[in-house]
Amino acid sequence: MEVFVLASGSKGNMTYLKVGNIRLFLDAGISYLKVKKKMESYGENIYDVKTLLITHEHHDHIFGLKALLKQGAIEDVYMTKGTYNNLSQDLVDMMPEIHLIEADLSFTLGEMKVTPFMLSHDAAEPVGFVIENHVKKMVLLTDTGYVDQSYYPLLSNADLYILESNHNPFTLFQSARPFLLKKRIAGEKGHLSNEDAAYLINQLVQNRVSKWVVAHISEDCNSIDDIDIAIVKALDDPTKVEVFYASQEGLPVIEL
């Protein structure tokens, strides 16, 4: 399993995943030209990717969708009914094969088992994804105000977490952002704070050393130093997690 984080943050989110013969994109929140350039920098061909999974309909997750579909390489798109119903009609008209998925109902892609799970975010029907085969397991978990404990068994002991650590609450509420926006970000349908994310990782990583791609980091209401402090405070054993910090520039390939 190879994971390529193309971009992460409020300006756009997109990940490329290779598992065996399967190539897929997770979200399409950056421009087609940026995707193509990043894929070429990895030595990958954008036209080899036939499958797209969408977490939700917010702009930073579907900004590049129209241009990507115009190229004609994507053959299968997976999303919830709520996400589908909240896409613009011009996007719907361009769609190739659409697969409507539901939280907690797994489906297969080649050798992979994909399990969507419910998020708490101000979108129509947002989901995260657990993607696994007989060897490796990864979790994509961003854009949520909290994670229900009933999901802990599903999410536990993954080899890789792409998990948001969006903001430092103190910095957020001291910022010049409108108060309603601050409440939205910090609320149960907003984004995980550094403390929330570090606590969650401590609960989920149990019997192995996992990799954590810290995702969706606020550019003006967070810092790597603040995230590090939260990790040291929350984790029983910080050495059980190898940490990577994602940004709009993406990350080098992570091999599992």
C-alpha cells in the first residue's frame, strides 16, 4: 500500500492511493493542473486512476472535480446520497458510474475492503474511510467535530491515520475570524482540535507503531509546535506514533 497526500488544508484536500493493481483518489479538492503536476513529480500517471471516493461536498474537497471528470479517466465515483444530492447539476451531469454508499456498509475495490463511517460535520452526509486489505489498514478521518466511541473498534490499530488536527482553541478564539465561524469550527460539527486529535490517536493506537499524517492544519490558528505539545500531553507513549505534517504542498509517498 502506497499513500500520496497531494494536498491537505482549507485550500484543498486530495490523496492518491495505490494498493496492488488498484489506483484511486480520495477527494478532489485541488485543480486538475496541480493534481497532474503532483502526480508527475511522483512518477505516477494521472490517467491510470479510474476510481474516486468523495468524503463530502465542501469546496475544499471537490474544487477540482469538474476538471478531473472532463479528462475522462475516472470511471467510478463513490459518495453518499447526501453528498450526491448536494452537488451542482452540471457536476451530476458529468458523472460516470456513480456508486451510492452508506456509513457502516463496507464494499470492495479489488483486494481492498472499504468501510465508510459517519462523521460529525456541517455537510449533508459526510463520511470517513477505513481502507484495508489482508496486510495493511489505513484510516482517512478529517472534517469532523468529534468521533463517536462506537467507532473505536473499527478505527483502532491502523498502520496509517490521515487524521486532522485542525486548530489550537486558544489561537482560534483569539483570532480575527467572525465569532460564528469560530463557534462553527470548534463545535461538534466543525473540526477536531489538537487536543481532540491527540486524545483520539492515544485511544486508537494500541498494539503497533502507527503512522499519523496530521491533516487539515489551520494555517492561521495552529502551528506544529502546538500540535507537538498536545501529542506529548495526550499520548501515553509518544514513540508509538510516527508523525508527518501535511500541508497544501502535500507529502512524499508513504509506504506501508
